[in-house]
Amino acid sequence: MVLNLALEGTVFQHGGRRHYNYSSPKYRELCGRVVEKMAERYGSHPAVIGWQIDNEFNCEISVFYSEADHRAFCEWLKRRYGSLDELNRVWGTVFWNQTYTDWEQVHLLRPTVSDSPNPHQAIDEKRFISGNTISFAQLQADIIRKHASANQWITTNGLFGHLDSHELADRVLDFFLTTRIHNSRRFLLLLRKSRLRTGVGV
């Protein structure tokens, strides 16, 4: 399923933006197809100086609880900890009888009686969301770089929750923008600096 879910399981429906989840294989496939077509068409176009991938990652909502997200989180934990024994040790699951005996039991946060989840699980959820968002950005950037000319830059905009913007910038982007609708002069200065750095328009 492409649609995102709330913590309680409510499905976010079509009609606003950010109703999808980054873990959906189908969503990634379709996004990759769109990016590929655009990059093939405009990657060497002389009027294109750069690319903004997506728009405001994790804006509106920065948590994801679809079944695809739960599965991706479990795989992320397997890579991070290697074994359930290590996961149980790091998460301190011996407390309040939280110990896991099978990977099928492990999920992103779910509603609890006291609304006080295991804090280690909660921080790993946020780390996973950040990494998953960055990998979705990387998917787009890798496709663009296959087709784009060397002097075209890649950026995105916005500073939003559960996203390591430093890692995103270091791994995926040529530089990072923040949206300031009322300060277009600053954007033009940043654009001028990027042109000086990349040689575009100089």
C-alpha cells in the first residue's frame, strides 16, 4: 500500500499532500519512473541549472506507520543490531517483560495503555524515519545524476521533524535550501554562490 497510516492505524486518504509512505516499494517504483523520465528529458538541457528533489521532506507529517514501514523498520533493526539478543539488551526489554523472542513481534511504536513507549524503541524509530527519508531522497538523486550534466546541482528545501538534515546534505545534496518565502533576495544570493561554485552562469 502507498498510503501512510497514523499510529492508531487510521489510513490517511488522498486529498492532501504527504499521504504516502517512503517505504512502499510501489511508491518508490513510480517515483523513480517519474524522475527517470524527467532526468532523461532535461538532464542535458542548457536552461536547467539544477534540480530540487521532492519538496519539504517530512513536512505536514514526520511519522509513518504503514505495514511497509513496520517491515522496513524490522529490517533496519536487523542490520543495526544483528540479533534479537542484542536488540533486547540495548533496548532494555527485560524491564516490564518487553523481551522479544521473534522478529515478527518487533514493530514501530504502537498505542500503549500509558502512552509511554520504550524510549530506546522511540529513538530508534526516529533514526529509522530519518534514514528512510534520506534513502528516498538518494533514490531520486542517483537517477538524476545518471542523466544530468556535471554542472547541474541537486538540492531540496525545508527543515522538518525526524530528519537529520546534515546527513541528508552530506550524502545526497550539493547544498541545502531552507524555504523563506518572504526573503527571495537571500535565495538569489544562495543561487549566485552556487553558480560561482559550479561554474553555471558565470
